[in-house]
Amino acid sequence: MFAEIPPDKLVFIIPLLIVPILPNLWSIWHLYKNEYPTPQERSAWLVAQVILPVLGGVGYILFGRKRALKKPC
């Protein structure tokens, strides 16, 4: 598939493939860095990230991020 795309056009296509994954990667990092009221809630958000990568990441940013508690040092 990518072999048919000219190299000068590939420079524009690769960012389009990477950008949708960024919210998901950030969400997983945020899950790791923060605590949650229950371990089940944290696990549910992590499962959402794995099963629904793009939708799970956007959903976490909109709803789950506010529920996070700071991790004690």
C-alpha cells in the first residue's frame, strides 16, 4: 500500500496516521501518573484505551481526566 505512494506525498500521509493515536498515548501516560478513587475505574479506563484507541483517548480526555487524583510522591 505505502509502496505505491510517492515519497514526497508520504511526508504528508504519515502525520495523518500518527495524530489520531496521540490522545490515546497521552491518556495511558496520564492513567499511569495519577491515582483514581477505585482500582476498577482505573482499569476500566485502561481497557477503553486498548479496545477503542481513538474513541477511548478522546473520551478519557473529556471525562476521565477530571476524575484523577494526584499520585502521592
